[in-house]
Amino acid sequence: MMPIKACRECKVTKPLSEYHRHQSSPGGLRAVCKACLRIRRPPIGRGTLEQRLARFVANVIFDSSGCWIWKGLVGNEGYAAFFAGRYHAGHRWLYEVTTSPVPRGLQLDHLCRLRRCVNPDHLEPVTPRENVLRSNGLAAINARKTHCKRGHPFDKTNTEVRLHGKGRSCRRCVRLVRAGKRANG
């Protein structure tokens, strides 16, 4: 005879294979069958698109500036994190659901510069290079410079690109530094 157990919720006697294992429960099995657990707790990532959108919008504050501020889970980089079967960048998930898929090789740039904003109207697909150059990071700040710290122009004749494209130098300043080292010996 096959071992059986009565579900605490539906009161139906079922084979043990109908119960999830649980190490701290008596007998090593949950008291509620798999079917009752599914009814009680449907998987978050599943459901209709309308249900997912409703759950998404419940985590948004609509700001007077037009930004849709995400108040849910935020990842390490400061972007919205949304679970829909797996974790997605919230701004990207909403953009792809409401607008169109982001083309391969492109990233979504926040035109409002606010990482927690999920408003699709504030997002634009751009290349990773364009995204970095539009930002306020150190690489973008240096790329926008037109002159070195001594006032020499960064132009084709006076600019030296470093090995592997990792930065640039002013040729006049490099010559001045080398001349100074030779003079000092």
C-alpha cells in the first residue's frame, strides 16, 4: 500500500508525492498539499500581462516633474528591479512591454538622469558609448573637455591617445614634462 497523508487545508487524503519536502516539518513534508499551496500562493512571475502591469504600477510614484519614481526593490546600481518570472531592470521591462524591444547592442538612457525613473517617455535606446558620454561620470566629464589643464587644445595634432584607447594626453604637456625631467637630471 502506498503511503498517504491528509492535507491540512483541503482535508483530502493524497499520496506523499503530492506534498513538498520541508526539513523542519514533522515527517519531513509540508502539512499542505502542492495543489493547495498553488492556490494559496500563485507564482509571482506568472499571470496575465495586466496582472504584472498592475503589480508594477503599485510600486510607482507619479512625480509632478513627469518622472515615474520606482519605490520597489532597487538594485546595487540604483535602478528599479522587478520580478516577472525572473528579475528585470524595471525601466527596461516596462519600456519593452509598452513601447518596443530594445535593439541588440543598445542600452536605455535616462533622459531625466534619474535612475529610479521608469517612465518610458524618459528613456531612449542608445549605444553604450553614447550612454556613458551623456552621463555625469568621470569618463564623460573628461570626454567633454576641449583643452588640457594648461589650456592647450585637444585637437588632432596636439592629442595623443593612450594605449588601448584608455585616455588621452596633451602632446605639448608631455613634451614639457619630459624636458623638465631631462633638465633636472
